Amino acid sequence: MRRLPLVALAGLLCAGAADAQETARLGVDVAVSHAATTEPSIGVTWHLGRRWALRPQVQYSHQEYQLESYSFTVTGVPGGAPSEPEPSPTLTSERWGGGLDVLFYLGRSPDLSPYLLAGLDLLRATDSEGATESKTMGKGWQVGLGLQYGLKDKLAIFGEVGLRHDWADAESGGRYYSSTSTFASRLGMRFYLK
């Protein structure tokens, strides 16, 4: 069973080898994805031939939120005084991950190129609020459709829509498992190096 992914990858590499000398291109992708969260990513698109491409990618985000402090006044009670402001918790979120997509171009033109995509990815997230911390390990798959529009010879924009399914294993005072399916989209730019 473990040999099946290796055989499939070997088939992909061989399928594009015939015309790879003429059409091999390497591009750097910068994109923003939207599924459950909005995550920026950077990747490399390696065209194996006219129809096939591989896209390994990584993503990282770090966000800190400072909530406003609050206080209240007790009214209607003799001697009611304002309360001391409560300390403001800081929420911190850090996410990083990586994945690999396979793209199959339905047609190639300098201007407009539609494609199908399928991919796998991994995600690690750490969220904390004060002394409370939760860690999540996730994995998922996606399938979808994409459209690439060439602006210039070495610059293109692309958009993708599809279905993703994610599994998460979270730890925050106990273990929690979740499984979700969502519609996802991605917009980005691709800069070709050659």
C-alpha cells in the first residue's frame, strides 16, 4: 500500500518527460487562501510538461491581539464605585504548515489556462491566551479547479476554488478530534523564473 504513492509520482514524472525540455518552467507563487482561516502562503510551481505541474508550498502566520481592558460601575447601590480595570489578556496565534499540490492543465495558452488540482497538506497551530495554551496538528486534502491568466511572459495571476477536508487533533486540557469539509478559495500571483 505504501508503494502506491511512489508509483503514482513516478507516473507523473514520466508523463511529462517527453515534452519537459520544451516547456519546463519554474514559478514562485504568493497566495492567500480562504477556507476556515485566511492564511498567506508561498510556493513553487514546477511545470513538468505542457499539462502537469507540482506545487510544494509553505505557510506561516503569527498574530497577536490585545483585548481592551474594561471596568464597570455598580449603580443603584449606596457607595457604588467603579471597579478596578481587569487585566487585558493577549491572544497569540501561530500557524505554520506545508503541502503539495498536483496541477493538471486542461489547455495552455499564453493568456488563459484552466487546470484541475489535487493536494495534501499538514498544519501545526498554537493558540494561547495568557497561561492557557492549545496546540493543534492537522492534515487535509483538497480538490478543485483553477484558472491562470498571464499578464506578461513571466507574470500571471491565478484563482482556485474547491473542496477541502481537514482532520485536526487538538490538545487544550484534554484531547479533541475534529473533521470538517469546507469550500475553499485561493488567489495569488505567479512569477516565472524562466
